[in-house]
Amino acid sequence: MSVELDRVSKQFGEFTALDQVSFAVGEGELVALVGPSGSGKSTLLRVVAGLERQDAGTVRIHGEDAAPLGPGDRRIGFVFQHYALFRHMTVFENVAFGLRVRPRRERPSGSDIKAAVKDLLALVELDTLGARYPSELSGGQQQRVALARALAVQPRVLLLDEPFGALDARVRKQLRQWLRRLHDEVQVTTILVTHDSEEACEVADRVAVMHDARIAQIGTAAELARGSANPFLESFLAENTRKSAAVKKINYH
Amino acid sequence: MSVLPARRVAPALPRVRSVLPGVRLTLGFTLAYLLVLVVIPLSTLFVRSARLGWTGFLEAATSDRAIAAYRLSVGASVTAALVNGVFGLLVAWVLTRYRFPGKSIADALVDLPFALPTAVAGVALTTLYAQNGLIGALLAPHGIKVAFTPLGITVALTFIGLPFVVRSVQPVLETLPKEIEEAAATLGADRWQTFRRVILPALTPALVAGVSLSFARAIGEYGSVVFISGNMPGFTEIAPLLIMSKLEQYDYGGATAIAVVMLLLSAVILIGAGLLQRRAAKRAA
Amino acid sequence: MSTTIAPPAPRHGIPPGPRTKPRAAAAATGESAGARWVLIAVALAYLFLFLGLPLFVVFQEAFKKGVTAYFTALKEPDLLYALKLTLIVAGIAVPLNVLFGLSAAWAITKGKVRGHALLVALADLPLAVSPVIAGLTFMLLFGMQGWFGPWLKAHDIQIAFTVTAVVLATIFVTLPFVARELIPLMEEQGVTEEEAAVTLGASGWQIFRRVTLPNIRWGLLYGVVLCNARAMGEFGAVSVVSGRIRGQTTTLPLHIEILYNEYDFTAAFAASSLLAMLAVVTLAAKHLLERSHHAARARIIQEQQERQP
């Protein structure tokens, strides 16, 4: 198992964000976390990343207990909803950042970094834009730079927090299919948080639905489409899963 | 519906396109006020310099004593501004990011140089750093003299410019999105690397603005410096003091020449800083 | 997709690698507690050294010879006169500059005047000029050798080295303070409320008093506090134009200088303590007003953002 959560709880003051959540993601899987706002999905992601500290329970990444490790040591890649690109650096410098801040002993040479960044920009189809600044790019392009930047440090787990939430509908649809293709190529364990259940079902191998700080149900898009005992989930998933399961069948098989 | 009378625009005032009443009145008053209190007084400087003629002007403006004064003024002001740049950043950081007892008092105290009359600051600083003063006495055994030396002037100018950097940086620091620091952390940067490569560049425009404001304030400062400097020509005489000295001797021409040079110097440095700031801001936009 | 990158195998010689020694996990993105306290200590030491100590020294020296000596010094007629003059000068300069600030802000923001950038620059100019230079310009106007010198002499009017000159110089130096607060504030607030009032038939004065003024009160008060502090404390410009005639044209800061130069330290610092107390009150008022002022501005910006589709 690539990522395992065992009875993780987190409170913010009076508010319970995570209530004894247990959850596992397999090697190379792409799992989506769906749910309405306040359901705890972003908090779960941030706990896995080490950006929040859980109050109880354990997080294991590739078998190791992640507790003593900070976000920089867990070998995760994180992509934020609003890109969080370094605005004073070019696209190239953004992507190269993770490699340049490595301690001297582990730092690759300048030419190695250059080549790696070139490859990554080609992977996200932005090869010609290395010298641009983030303010000169569209939202979709910025998000792809953010992805390339996260992948540069060869993470074992890729965490995406509503990555397409700030983009308009058309770009969102394009990018989610693109993300699926990218995942198939790179095959990094990925957890995607989204409030859009259609997106979740279209892109992910498995979908976990969160509600009120807990995981209400996990399954493949097809399994979820077959219906659910939980009335909340029924209405939440109803349209989207059936449609997406069908769509997925057409695109990828 | 009645026919409204055509609006007549008074030819003497600039054309005013507005629905709201009182604009012409207020504009007239504003212009008159500025004319009488700002434009005319400042123009006397240039008229008077012109009267000196080129040779007269250059003679007064570039005498040895004057050059020493400019050098001291600029040197001390730049040093003070840079010290404030470093420590002002630190203070802004600590006030924005951390919680500690007495924080709101510290935050309010930062504005003291704005609120305290310069003469009061001047006598207080001199007493503090004189040989028998609280700090002067501590430094005297080590052979460090502060009062009546250029060092004392720099200390006074540091006091006077302190709020500018802090108040320039604070708002930017407060609204810096935390995702940027989180992104850097997930990419493996340690805290110092994150500060140096991610946070500091984002603060640079505000820092430059604050440092140049601090400098601009320092270079024209009189009240807090006149006591601690001792006014020794060629040694501790900054430009404003030299102007004052000339005035006391009724050498209006000489005073004006030096004033004009000072204004030009400040203008050049401020425009330079403004350009620097604009360039840094463009990147971090 | 053209290139393929296989994560597990190193590419281009870059080994994937955990850090050889993982750092102790502090709060996700914060400094260690130790570093934090060091930074706080250094910052506070800097503030204490440069700000706290001078303030402390004022009161220490004022009371050095005891409380009786302190109050005796304060009751000295010349000092009391200086205090009175300072209050009078501020009492004239501040209201005039408030009037100016309101006028300029109204003309610029409600009137949409062209070339308002020039007006704003002119209004800011006194801040960029050394106070000594400011005093010099008034001497060049009204001094014996000045523009109006001969005319004034002929009419037996004296301006230089009188209270009038002191007031003029103070007005110049403190001119920007109210305007600088009001212009951006009124700009952000826009004209819509005032335009609505016009359509409802209100006169200019009514609009100002009932619509504009309530909206700008915190900014106005804030500007007044700053303007007053500067007006009472002005030294350089006043030093040049007043001639320092004791008992006639000396404001409190000038009187402090005279006392200090005569080595009458107790009196000098007793007078200073009055101004220092004023400074502390100014700081407190500023601090309290800032919160309301900035909260009001933040609310306006938020409302504007909500209005946008």
C-alpha cells in the first residue's frame, strides 16, 4: 500500500474536520476524494502531505510512519487550487526549484537540472514557455507548470487539491482528461480532491466519497453507479456517476 | 418637464465634468491654496538661484565645506536607511508572524518617530549617547564616541527613519499567500531557503519603497540631528545644518544654492529607487 | 504525448532520494521555536534601543532633580507662553489643512478633475522637502531681501520673525497629512452615494454633511491626529522663520532648544515631557483609529468585489 491512514482525526477548535478516518491507496492508483465543502477532503490531503498535523491516528507512506517527517521529507508532490507558483521566478526556475534546494551533496549538476526541467516541460506540453513568468500564462498553463514542478522531485505520492477548481468549465474538462493520460504515463500514486463528482468518476480508478468528516463510501465509479444505501450519496452521485462510468468506458477501453 | 439652463463653464478654471455640486468651488480653493503655500514658496528657490548666476551658484554649491556636508548627509542617510532596511524587515516579520506579550505596544511604538517632535528626539538622543549618558557611558571605556560624531548622526537618522520600512513591509507580509511557503516546503526547501528564495523576493518592492522613504526622510532631517552632531564644519555638519548656518549669517544666496543641490540629489535618488521598485514589482505582480 | 519518464529509475543522473537525514518535523511551514524566540528578542532589543530608551530618558532627566523642580520649571512664564503659542499655531494650521484636505479630496475624487495626479503630487511635495528648506523659502518671500521684503517694509508690515511666519511655515509642513488620508479613502468610496443624494434633491453642503462625512470620519480623524502631532512638534522650518525671540515667537520645541543650549536640562526635559506625553497619546489614538479606519476601507473593497459578477 502506498498511502495508509489509520483512524486519523483532526479538529480545528470546535469543528471536527476528520473523524477517525481510515483509508488506503494502492501503488500507482489514482483515487479521487469527493464531497461537499466542509466534508474534510482537503484536510485529509493536507494531513497526508504533512501540512497539517493530525490529532490522532497514523499516516503511513510506503510503509513508513510519516509522523517524524515534515512535508519536505515525505517525498510527496502537492498541487494547489490557485497554483501557488513563485511569481518572481520564470517557469523554468519554478520547475527547477525542488532540485535546486536540495542539500549540496544530493544536488544534481546544473546541466542535469536543465535537462530534467526540459523533459518535464515537454511532458506537460509547455516546452516553449520556459522563460515566461507565471503572470504571462493562462490558468490552465499555470496549473500544468505547478504539476511539472511537483513531479520534478520524483514524488512517491502526488496530491492534488481541487487542481481545476479555479479554471473555467471548458479548460477543466480538457485538463481532467489530460491528467488521466499523464497519470497513465507516469504512474505515480495520486490522490485527487474535488467537489465535482463527475470529474472524480471520469478520472479516478476509485472514488471515495466524504461526508461530515468521514468516508461514506469507496468504490470504482461503476460500483458507485450501481447505487448506494446512503440517501445522501444517492442524490450526490446520482447523475454524475452513471454518466461518467459510461463515458469512461468509451474513452479508455 | 422644465428645460434646464445650459451649463456655463467658467473659462478661467479647467473644464469640470461632474454632476456633483461644489466641485468648482473646492477645486478653486485647492488650487489657490497650493499656489500660495506650495508653488510660490518653492519657486523662490529657483528664482533666487538664478539671481546668483552660474558662477555664483557653483561657487556656493561646491565649496569644500558644502561637499563635505553633502557627503556626510548622503553617507549617513544611506547607512541609516540600510540599517532600517534590515532591522525593519525583522521587526515587520516578528510583528506579523509571531504572538508574544507586549506585541501591540511594540506595534504602536514603531510609529514613535512620527509622533515625537524632532527637537525632543534630538535632546533625548544626545543625552543618551553623551559620554555620561546611559549608553554613552557603556561605550566610552571601549573608546567608542557616539555623540558629536558622524556615528551619532547616523544613530539619530536611524531613529527617524525606523517606521518607514516596517510600515511598508507589514501589509505585504500580511497578505502573502501561505500556499507559496507550503509549496516550497513540499518541494523540500528548508525554512531559510524558503525565506531567501520565495518570501524575500516577494517583499523586495515593499522593502525598496520603505528604504527609499527612510532615506528621503533622513536626508532632510534637522531637529533630531542638530543637537547630537555638534555642528563641526567638515566633520559633523550635514547639509541642513549648513543651510541653517548660512541663514544665520544672512547668506541667503549660499543657503539657496545648497538647498537646490539637496533637492536635486534627493530627486535623483528617489527616482532611481522608484524605477528599481517598479522593476521588482513587475516580476512579483 | 512524446516523451516518457519512468519515475523509479533515475533519469539524467538524478537519483531520487529521500534526504539523507530527515529534519525534525516542526510545524509544517514555520520556524523552530528556538529560532522564533531569537528573532523576537532581537527585534524587541532593536525597538527598545532606538525607541524605548530615548522616550525613557526624557522622563528620567525631567524628574532627575525631583518632582518639585519639575513643576517649578513648568510654571515658568516663558515656557507657558511657548506652550500657548504652540497650541495657537496648531489651532490655526490644523483646521486650515483639514479644509484643504477636504476640498482637494472632494475636487479630485468626486469631481473627476483632469490632471489630478499633478494636484496630488503638489500636495505631497512638502513631505519631500527638508523643513529647513521650507523655512528658507518663506524667508526668501518675506525676509528683508525677499520678494515682498521692500513692499512689506514700505507698508510697515513685519512677517518674518513673527508669529505669522511661524503659522505659515507650520501650515506648509503639515499640509499633506489630512489630504493623504482622505484622497485614497474617498476614491475608494466612489461617487454613487453622493450622486444618489443629488437626484434626491440635496444641496452640496447637505450631501457633504449627511452622506460623505459619516463615511470618512475615521480617515479624517486619523489625518487630524497625524497633522496635529506634526504641527505641534515642528522644529526645523519654524526655527528658520521665527528668529527665536523668547517670549514672542518661540514655540515649545524652540523653547526646548533654548533651554537645552543654556544647560537648563531639567526645564528642557520638563517641556519635552509634555510633548512626549502628547506623542504617546497620539500613538494610542492612531493605533485605535487605525483599526476602525482600515476595517472601513477593507469593507469597501470587499463590497466592491462582491458587486463584480
